Amino acid sequence: MRGFGHDGPSPWTDLERPPLDQAALQRDLVTPGGLWTSLEVLAETGSTNTDLAARARSGAAEGAVLVAEEQTAGRGRLERQWSAPARSGLFLSLLLRPKDIPIERYGWLPILVGVAAAATLSRVAGVDTGLKWPNDLQVTVGGAERKLGGILTELSDGAVVVGLGVNVSLREDELPVPTATSLALAGAEVTDRETLLRSLLREFAELYGEWVAAAGDPQASGLLPAYAARCTTLGRQVKVQLPGDRELLGEAVAIDGDGRLVVRTADGSRRPVAAGDVVHVRPQAL
């Protein structure tokens, strides 16, 4: 039964995955004087980052939020493809136009999103969430570290588009890779996507306001210590896959003022890493 004059497939094909209520989210989050200036929920799109980047080039205001119930061409870091069943997670992008912030500090924005997301999921969902450098959301399930979500940032005509994906209700047989997980599989107390989205956007808006007020300074805004406290990579033996098929082995000892991971190698030298895939390994594996 389609019911009540509704045309097309029902969004309630999975009762455990209800659709987001765009009107309710707009009412609660798009408020006078607040960061969020618009919020739209799409039933399906290729990539919210791609869509929002196009809107940024057309002059969209800071604070635009684009959420998708399903992404068919989602992207992660290093252009990796990323997809998930409809309404099984939070798939969104944020449009930011930081004023009076040096562009070299824009690299802290994905870290800021990561801190806001990890804090929200820990507090609201009751799942202890860490951040694997640079900004993978990570939880421990069955004694093993698993990826819960990730963040992708892009520049678009002077604006910053930050994409975030969080697995909320994925079941074991729906996981894209064995190292992934979801809030449901991690035993979350709350998996209601609207509750999580509201909390996440409010948390981010508060942290972003503090960061902007500090001119993007990660120390003065408190962002650097907040990130370091949640970074699961610090203090670990790591293998970093660097551009050009190179590897760096050592202990992750710090996050520097530019958001780089500082690795101490066997000879005692400290090497800052700005980009690369990080693998947490046991000391004997080095």
C-alpha cells in the first residue's frame, strides 16, 4: 500500500531506519544568529561534498548543511570510494567560510569536525570514540579497533566543504570491510540519527566559534589539546605509508602546531608527517 496519496517508493522500507525530518531539523538548527543558515536533506545523491562545492561556487552562504539519506558516489581520503545502505548512517557536508583566518590554518577544520563528532558520539551514544590520525573516527569492538566514520575536506572557490560520514545502523553483513563497524554494532545507547545530528551540529558550532574567535590558533582555542586527548595514534608504534611508496616506522609522539603527526624513528629523530596512511602496529611488527 502506498497510502495517503504518496507516489514512488516509501522511505519506510526498513522500519529500523526511519527517514530524517528535514522540517524539524531546520526548525531546531537554523536559527537567527546561529552558524547554520540552511539545512537540506536529499533522498539520494552522488556526493554531498560535490553538491555543496558546486553551491559554494555559486555563492552559497556559510553554514549551509547538506545531508543525504544515501550516497552513490561517496568519497573518502585518497579518492577511495565509500558507500552504505540508505538511511544507515549520517552522510553530510558543511559549508564554511572562515573570516580572518590564515589559510594555512584551514587544515585544522577536519580535525575540528573530528573532535566534535567524537565528543558527540561518546556523550550522546555512549560509545567511547577516538580519532585515528588524522581524522578517522575509531571505536573498539570485541577488543579490536574499528573504523566508525571518516572526514573529507575540500576547498571550493575560497570556501571549505567538510564532509562527514558515520556508520550508525550497519549490520555485520553490510560492512564494507572487516575493519569497519557501526554505532549499533558497538553497542550504542542511542542510534536515532536526528538526535545524533542535532547534537553533532550544535557541538561543532560551539567549537568552531571558539576556533574562529582565536583566529584559528589551535592552542589558544583549545583544539590541539582536545584532539591530542582523543587521538588513538599518539603513543603507538606506527607504520606510515608516505607518497612515493615510502614508509616511515616509529612511535607517534606528538601533534604539532600544524596538525602534523610527529613520529620518532629508531635513531631518535623526530619526523613530522603532513599526509599519509597510518597503521597502528605492535612493537615486534616493526
